[in-house]
Amino acid sequence: MSLFIKKFTCILVDDDPLAVDRLEALLLKTNTTSSIIKLCDPTKAVSLILAQRPDVVFLDVEMSQISGFDILRQVRYNLFFPAFILTTAYHQYAIRAIKAEAFDYLMKPVDPDELRETISRYFSKKKKIPLLDHCSLSAREREILELVAGGKTSQEIADLLHLSKHTIDTHRRKIKRKMK
């Protein structure tokens, strides 16, 4: 099994169904997603994101009832940290996106080349977990650590790797001990 995940899961949140469909079509062409969930009701976004725990969340900035920044803040408040990619037709949110530590900021309509570049950067940043070069972790432990760092629970990791939750918890204890 590969040490690094080659595909990511994502949720697309935009109150414009056409924008969601277009972004989904662009993502499907990249062949880098294992799961795409589309949501056009931003009021349900926080609960869906926390329940599904995707790797990446694409958020429109300006939506009715709640902004993309509000959703980002509420998800992080609940201690879940996916890569947030903000999408908008307005330039004025760029500085705010940087301050909110969004992974990226894409202008609508999303350019396919810019989307591919963002995905490429996502995978290159995901490959390196700090301190791993100085630890004596096995390949399986590194794989589990990467999934934990991506926000996956022990049960989600167990399901993904076809192992028991108990086995994953044992690996997690060994990782903590080795990393001190």
C-alpha cells in the first residue's frame, strides 16, 4: 500500500447550483477525488463537514445566510482542520482569506489550470509531515500518522485500511511513544 493518499475527499459548498456543478465537473476531470459531496444549502455545511470529515472543502465566500468565512471558523472551532479552498467572484476577499489561513483562494469561474495547480500544491504539502525525518516510524505508522494529521478518526482509518479500530489505536500509541 502506498504511503501517501493519491486521491482526496471533498465537499463543495456554494449556494449557486450551477457553480457547484461546474466545480464538480472540473474536479472529476482531474481524477484526483475519491469522493465529492455537493451542498447548495450553506446552513447545513458545518454539520455535514464535521460528519463527513473531508480532506478538502471548497467554500464560496458570499452566500445567503452564512459566509464561507463563518463556516470555516465554525468548523475549526470544532477542532477539525481540512484544507479550505475559498472560491469567489470578488477580489476583495483575498487578504481576509490569507488571514483566515485558507489553503487557497480561487476566482470564479474557476480556471481548470489554476485548479490543477492548487491540487498539485495540496498533494505536495500533504506529503511532508514535520519531524518524520527524525523518527523511526514504520511505513504503516507513517501512513496512519498522515491520516490522523488529515483529521481522520481511528474508526475511519480502520475502515480505510481494512484493519480493526483496536489495531489503529495500538499504532497510535506506538507513534506517540516514538515521537515523544
